[in-house]
Amino acid sequence: MLKTGQNQQMGQKQTQQQRLSPQQIQYIKLLQLPTIALEQRIKEEIELNPVLEESFPEEPMEEREELNTEDEWDETGDNVEPVDQNEEIDWDEYMQNTEYDGNTYSGSYNGPSGSEEWRDLPNPYHESLLEELEQQVSLLNLNEEEKLIATQILGSLDEDGYFRREVEAVVDNIAFNKGVLTSKETVEKVRKQIQRLDPPGIASKDLQDCLLVQLNMMSPEATGRDNALKIVKNNWTAFEKKHFGKLKKRANINDDELKDAFDCIKGLDPKPGSVGNAVDDTQNYIEPDFEVRYQEHTNEEGEQTGEGDFIITLNNRNMPALKISPRYKKMWEDLKKKEDDQKAKETKTFIKDKMESAQWFIDSIRQRQNTLMNTMKTIVALQEDFFKYGEGLKPMILKDIAERVHLDISTISRVVNGKYVQTNFGVFELKYFFSEGIETESGEEVSSREVKKAVQEIVDNENKDKPFSDKVIADKLKQRGYKVARRTVSKYREKLNIPVARLRKQIT
């Protein structure tokens, strides 16, 4: 050890540090992609790597040899051999082991549906809410100053269509950026004009302001409209807290009139801007990553035997099949004849690098498919009752899967996140099957999701005149055999977005 003065010392220390290889990083990234995103990622890789190309079924068999895609892959990726480090490449061996047929693990492969040309068509254009509002504002009789204000207001709307910005901020912004002096009164005047555009209530300051605008624009003959105006304008706090007794007394109305007023208010739109955030149905479409079906066995007479098998399919229907381009084999042979050519050496290096990249990419996809399938098989094995009957979910955590498939919990988390499975009972995110356990009176463990379902059922069937408190719900759960404390009921109720008993009270 060396001393450098002032008590400073120089020395060597040996430490071990684990680093992920490029292939491991690539595998991890591919693992967390859902089916649709993976399809896009494969297409991007084909564009980036000229050695990699799509293989089509009509190609001769000698150009697309079949792969054994049932091999198990080491989680670390250490068993993947890189491209030869010498100057030769065994093309027959290499091209066979770097091809992905795109149909791995699909128990019943569904070929092209005949509508592939539609997938590449652009989505139909839908005018946004902002564009619709701008067109409506252009029809108003506004001067140049008011047009600047309208532009500021429209640009400040939040996702629900509310204008929550301070009016003074609009005045200051126009003065600073446009050199135009305006007033708070003028801003409010323009905002109130915008509020009466379609959808009514847009650019409101808060919910009360939004409902008042819609009620004022409603026909005076509408049932309950006048009393609804009294309630929203003069008794907002009592309305928010559903103090029905106070509302009847202050508005001087009876039960029937109060019910008509509430029904009128229920028909209003509390979020007028949400119509502009609606995403096209094609973008909301979920492409399940798996399909699980339970097929019961039958005897010679066609009668069910009470036994059966689960058929688990990994969705690869639109997955491009991959292979190494045979053109580069010929190019390699031609380059070998130019051993003294510097450009030829550089080109050979380029080809080897791209081939190694293609090999890593295909191996990572294979490894991803193996991991996904093993995880799904284990989930089905632990949740057999649910996949058979659509109920009876058991407690299960990520660790339960990780221990059985011999992978890290973080890996299972990536598999589960954003992946969906098609069952006979609907489409479920894989996260749905994971929940903590709660012990019943009989000593059995049930999923907390089952308890939440029971809470929802109790609330749905309660008398809305006298909603159940959390203590009453806990007692009713105990009658069903669930040992749940009141505070646990409160937690589950909040997760289910169920309001407290007072706010669930309705006029019947």
C-alpha cells in the first residue's frame, strides 16, 4: 500500500460485480413486451438488420429448414454460443440454428385470416374535441382580443374539460406574449360563451359551475329542472353530502320532488371533456397473449368422463417468421476470394456482426416464448378450478410461480405485467390471478379477490335507503365464513371505488 501524504493511501481492492450480457438485456426487454408490441419490435429488427428477414410458408423447404423449438433455454442465456471467432462460418449449421418459424408453442395454429391487408390501413381520422371547439369558437362574434382569450382558454382545458387556471394568469400571459392588455371581466365573458358550446359545460371552473350551466340550458319544462337548480345553486354542500333532510327543508320540497331533482342532475355530464379523450375502439382492442381451454374427455358413447386436459396456446398468429437471408451466404463466399482487399475484410466483419445480432435476437425470442409458456402452465396448474369453472380463485403470489419455474421473481413480474389470457369466461390480465390469502372460519385459505367480490355483492344488494356500514359488511362476511376486520373491509371498499355508506344513499 502506498502513502501519498496527508493520510491519503493508495491500494488495490478486488471485488466481484455481476453484469448482464447484451443478450440478457435484449431478452429482458423482449420478455416484458405484450404480443402486439413484440410483433412491432420484430418488424423493427428486420428493418435494422439486413441479414435478418421474414420467412414465408411458400418458400422451398431447403431454404427454411424446420427448427426444434421445444428446447429448454437457460435463464442466464449462457448456453447461447456466439458467432465463430475465426474467419469461417459453418453456414448450414448456422442458418439452421438461427431460424424462428413464428409458430412456436401454438397448439392450434391459425394462419392468416384473409384480412391482413386491413391491418396496414391507417386508422380513420376523428376530429378531436379541441378542433371541434375551435370551429365553434370561430362562429362566435368575437373581436381580436376575445379570440386571443378563447385560444388561451381552449389550450388550458384539462382532460375532463375544466378550466382550472387562474383568470389573472390568462390576462398576464396575453399581455406578456401578445402585447395586448385585457381584463379579468373580459376573460370571464369569453369563458361563459364557451361554456354554452357543445358539449355544454365545457371550460367550467368546477363541478357546480358545470352542472349549473347545463341546467340553465335545459328546457324549463324538464321534470325536476327548477328544483335541481335550487339545490345545485343554493345548497351545494348539503347536496354533495347527500343530506336529504336538509335539502327537502331548505328547498321546500317533498320526497317525490327531491327524487325528480336528483334524477335530473344524474342525467347531466360531470366531465364534458371526456368525450374528446375517447380512444378509437381499434386502439382499445386487447390482443390476448394466451388462450386456455379445458377439454373434457368423453367415452365411446360420447359421455363425459369427468376428466380432461387444458389446452394452452401462446398467441403467435401475426408473428413474422424469421430466418437468415441466404443472399449473405453467397456474398460471404464472394468476399472470401478477396482476402487482400481491405474493403472485403470490413464487409466480412459487418456481416459477422449482423449475423451475431440476428442470432441473439432469435434466441431471445425463443427464450421469451419458453418462459411465457412455462409461466402460463404453472398459473393454470395452481388455478385449475378457475380455468374449469370460472370461479374458486386461490391465493397466489409471484413467489409461488418463481419457485416452480426456477426463475427470479422479477422475471415473473415482467411476464405477468401487461399480458392477457383468453378463457371460456372472458379475457383476464395475468395480474388478476395473483392475490394474498385470507383464512376462513373453517381454516381454509381463500383469495382476497374472492372476498372483494363478496363485498361488491353485499353492497350491490343492500337497501339503498339504508346502506350498510363497514361494520355491518364485516358481520355479513363473517356469516359467509370470512374472518375480516372492519378496517380490512374499508380498505377493500376503497380499492373497489365504493363510497362510504352515507354517499351510497339514494332516494327510492
